[in-house]
Amino acid sequence: MLIDENGNSLGEMSNVDALALSKEKQLDLVEVSPNVSPPVCKIIDYGKMQYQQAKQKRLAQAKQKTVEVKGIRIGVRTDEHDLGFKKAQVEKFLAKGDKVKIEINLRGREKAHLDLARKNIRNFVLSISVPYKIEDNIKRFPGGFNTLIAPQ
């Protein structure tokens, strides 16, 4: 099955005739659908087709939205004012559409009070007023605890 450069169907044709026709028009013969019976071929400028495909791929890639993971670190003894400031930062990140990883770092004797650290990070997450969903629950890592939240 042969299609010319304008998209008009020329019907079924032998390979030799199709190649001769494409050379006559100084274009390329490209097999578009090899799995169909009979296979579909098109007379086109192959370089131009490759350029159009690359252009579409670049446009699709440019329109993709990349989601960043921002990070906020708090401590067990972080003051209310500082927590308020960090809470405002988290809300700004969520409003922009970014995910936020909240970490609480434990140093020295703080590692003996894991329940207090877990409670602090839970209270901080609950204080956030922007709608969010928890992607990773609070979990332990060597330096403390962390959780991952994302905008709804």
C-alpha cells in the first residue's frame, strides 16, 4: 500500500514501482506500518520527518512538569518562631506544587528521646494549613526521623 507526499493513497504497488516513483519525485520511500497486511509505505522526505519527530519530542519534554523535592530540617529544641517560619516555607513549597521532605535531626543525648522527636515532627506536619497528603509516613533514619508530604 503506497501513500504519496500529499497523503493521497496510490493503492497497492510493488516495491520496485514504489521505489522508482519515489526516486522520480526525489523523495524517500519509508515503511510506516510494517505489521499490517499489506505493509503501508509513504513517499516523504526522511530528513524532514526526522526533524519533525525530534521537534515534537522537544516540545513534549518542555511541557513536562518536573516535581522537585524540597527539604526542611527542624530540631527537637527548635523555637516556636523558627517553626512558624519553616512552616511558612513548607506552605509556600506546597503551593508551588513541590514535594517537601521534613527531617528532624537528633544530636547527642537527643537520640535517647525518640518519642519526643517523633511527636515534634508529627505536630509540625499537623500544623501545616495548606492541603497536603503524606507520601511517606514518619520513619527513622540514622540521624533522626523524616517524612515526605506532597500537595493534594
